[in-house]
Amino acid sequence: MSKKFTPTPHDAVFKQFLSEKRPLKISLNIWLPDEIKALCDLDSLKVESGSSC
């Protein structure tokens, strides 16, 4: 992983974390309420590049 300066290090952490499917799936399993998880297929998650912001 290259080290480069970012004025928003917290943003860089989230972007890195969300770019990997397994840690994201594990976290969603832990933090989402059961009612929401029942509506989701976490096995269908896929990583896509880009930003909608």
C-alpha cells in the first residue's frame, strides 16, 4: 500500500475498508439489525470503482 498524504485520513480509511468485500460483509452482519439483514443478500455484494458523490 502506497503512503500518501490525505487531508481527510478518516475518509481514506473508510474507502480502503469499503473496497474489500469480506470485511464489509462481516461488519454488516454484526451491525445491521436482523430486520434489515432479512431484506438483504449480503452474498451478492460486489465492489465497484468510482463514487456517486
